[in-house]
Amino acid sequence: MSRQNALVWFRNDFRTIDNPALYHACQSTQPVIAIYIATPQQWNQHDDAAVKLDFWRRNLVKLEKELAILNIQLHFFQVDSYPKIPDLIATICQQWAINQVHFNAELAVNECQRDTNVIERCQDIGVTYQSHHDQLLLPAASIRTKTGTPYKVFTPFSAQARQHLVTPPDLYPAPVPRKKATDYTAEVLKEQCQLADIPWPTVSKKLQNCWPAGQQQALTRLSEFCQQPIQNYKTDRDTPSLAGTSRLSPYLASGILSVAQCWHATLHCEMSDSLHVWQNELLWREFYKHTLVDFPQVSKHQPLKLQTEQIEWRHDAEQLSAWQDGKTGIPIVDAAMRQLLTRGWMHNRLRMIAAMFLTKHLLIDWRLGERWFMQHLIDGDLSANNGGWQWSASTGSDSVPYFRIFNPVTQSKRFDPKGTFIRQYVPEIRHLSETAIHLPSTKNKPSDYPSPIVDLKLGRLRALSAFKGV
């Protein structure tokens, strides 16, 4: 059989607009076939949240329809894990007359090894391949210090990145409809399935409604954010009771929206301090992804600062459970954790407060918190989640100094002064005054709300002692 079809392998890039792999596959006149390979066992190993997996499913439904308009059929496959993918790709290429394979590069260790193995199998059978730059504004390893080493500090990294971004990254339009591929459909492969056959988790309709699927939804959210909220971002972003953040992270994490689209959107806004701050958030995302590539140990549950492995973390299952369930007796921490459980998302300021409470006041290993977040976040992303946790735990790149420990009550009074956010998620203490709600006393604490599981002052001193010797 002569090979005359191009194959696009979709992963975390569920969009047709600004999708380099799809765009380049469609540059020739030959028909294009699309595939998605589900790996349930791998999802479990990577602690992918049920709400995120359901979000993938709903976006694949949208993607399938959008590709059909382009006369590109999306086929679904299921294997247990990554090691089975190279042979599957090779079989697809041989049975479906594929002469070139396109995919967008992923950056974590397991994904890089998977793709290397796929490339080797393509070479074995004489199929060309192209891995495309997609998840970053700037290519990996392109930002270096004067001595040629990777940056470990954000500020100089971002300054150099902004210099490179004077010329913004390319945006790729959606392909135009094309000729259908018709000479391969008779061969049904054993791993082939329907989208509904994949063991997706069940998620409530209420939770799904918080995060509507599809690239048009993502683009609409981006446009609406850039019209007005972005101009107040600097002041509003730290107030969890306000809709002051973009809420675009789920769409970025799953590739429904590209970071290049976000950066280009900022170029059409009036320059302001708030705009600069939001661009910096995109650059923090960039910084952590470059860190993932330059320091692969962070993909392997290791701290970037290897000496912090010496810290003697406490093992307290009861306190860990209280933190996970939002029952620590510290209202802002409990509200944050309950937001995570009910919405599959947590406000960024609260992520820092909750993470630092666990790693400093409770002195519990940051990896347990990192895993819990990944198991519940719709925007769970290895680089961003790991970077945030290692920042809070003082174990990672440009992390907060170990002696700078957020007091959650002080943070609560500053960023939720009237207790508006706390009242929403901790109804047991909704009736308390604006003063009392941040840390109920024994006298005004209702019986159904727990006492603090740690004395904040003693917890802080314990953390300082544990970190000082490292």
C-alpha cells in the first residue's frame, strides 16, 4: 500500500486554532487523519484529577466536531500506558497508509521518553515525523544566563524572556477544509474504540457547568478578560471573593487555549501595571516549564534544591486528613481546601496560603500536598503545580526563603477582610463578625467547627528549626 496520508496525534492540545501539529500536517494536499490515545493506567500514575479527565472528554467531543468540519476524522484508541504507544503508532501508520506523523512536544520526563520511543519506531518503518514547539512561548533551553546555565531565579529569566518576546511567537490559523482520507477505514485495529468506551470518571453537572468545554469558550473568556478585568488585575487578583483572575488555567493546562494566544491578546491591550503583572503570570508558567526541562528531577518527586531532602518532615495522617478535608480550624485554609473539593480549582493566593500552612506550620512533606492538588485540580499541570509547591516549601527554583512563612490569619485579614470568601465555603462560622471570622475563639466558635489543629506560633518556630540546619 502506498502511503499517502498524514497523521496528527492529539495529546494536551485539544484545539484547531494555533495548533502547530495540525497546521503543518495540513500544509500539503494529502488527506489528514487524527488520533487520540487514552492511557487510563498512566492517568492514575500521574494523579490526574477526575474533573480534569472529564474536562478532556468534553473537549474531545468538541474537537471531534471541529475536525469533522475540516474533513478530518478523529479516531480513538485505548492502551494501558505509554510503553504500548510506539507499536500502536507503527501499526496505525502501516495499516492506514501514513507517511508522516505530526505531534506537539510535551516536556515532562515520561512524555519525552514516550515520544523518543515513538520517533524510533517511525524511523524503523520509514515514516517521517515532526515534533512541533507548542507549550512554550520560547523554545526550551533558549533562555540562559551569561555563563550558559539555566536560570533558577524568575526576575532575570523574565527580563530576558521579554527581550526575546519583542518579536512575539507565531500564531497558526485553523486549517481550511480538505479532501477526506478514504482508503484506510476498512482496517479496524484492536486498540480502536469509541470515545464513550474509554473509562472516564463521573463528574457532577454542577461542576461541569463551572468549566464549559471548547476552544470557543476559551477564546471568549480570554477576550472578555482582556476587555476590562485585566486592567484591574494587579489589585483584584489576590482577593479570592472577586472574579479578579482570568480563570483560563484549565484551558491552558489542557491545551484548549495556547499560551501564544494569551500573549498575543495582551499585545492588543493598553499597557498598564496590571497588564504587566498578568504577562508575568504567563512568564511564571513559562519559567516553571523551562525548569521542568532543565532540571528533570522535579518530574521525579525530587526537590530542585537537593539539600532540602535532609528536612525531617512530620508524618501525621490525622493532620494531613484535616488539611485535605478543610477542617484545620484555620478558616482561610479550610475555605481554600473546600473550594478545591467543590470546584476542582483554587484561587492562586489561596494555593500559596494552603501550601505554606501544610509545609511550614504542619511541617508535612510538600509532595503529599502536590499530589493532593493534582488529584483534584482541573488545571493540574505538573510544572506549575510542582513549581508552586516547591516555591511554598522553599525547596525549588526562586522559592520563598524558609524563614518567610505566611501567617494564614494575617493573610486572611488582608485578602478577605470582611470574611466574604470564608462565609461562602465555611458556613459553620458565617454568623461571626468580620473580626472573629478569621480565627474563632473558644467562646465564639460553634461546636461543629474544629479548633485549630496547630498553634501557629509554635508551628512557625518548629519549621524554622527544621529548615535552619539545611
